[in-house]
Amino acid sequence: AESPIHLECRHTRSVTLPSAGNDKTNTVVFGEIIGINIDDTYLDKDGRIDFTRLSPIGRLGYLDFTKVNNFFSMERP
């Protein structure tokens, strides 16, 4: 309820993958996005997400995360 952006998804499938070196497994969950809800506070005047205002958190790996405090745009090759 506290998140400013919500993705509504329909579960497509879950795939269980082995994990090297132990008896545990990893599960990847796939889904189809069927709805997106965005708090208007985080939209700019053109209706795009203002990432600076949103200040999202990204997963880096291991137990590490990062807080996004700047960004840039780049055309795809």
C-alpha cells in the first residue's frame, strides 16, 4: 500500500531451477502485466515517471542494493 507504483500481474508460470552446491532451489516467476497504477505525484508535466522524485531502489546482487539518485537517457542502438 505504501508503494507509489503497482504492477498488476497475471501469473503465467513458475520455473524451479537448481542451485549450485546445495540442496536448495531457486524459483523464477513469470507473469503478464495487466495493469499499472502510478501515483500522480511521481509524474512529470509530460506524464512520464520522474525518477528523481521517485528515488527507486535497485538490486545489485548478493545482499546489495542501490538507491537511484541520478539517471540519464540514451537512444537504443
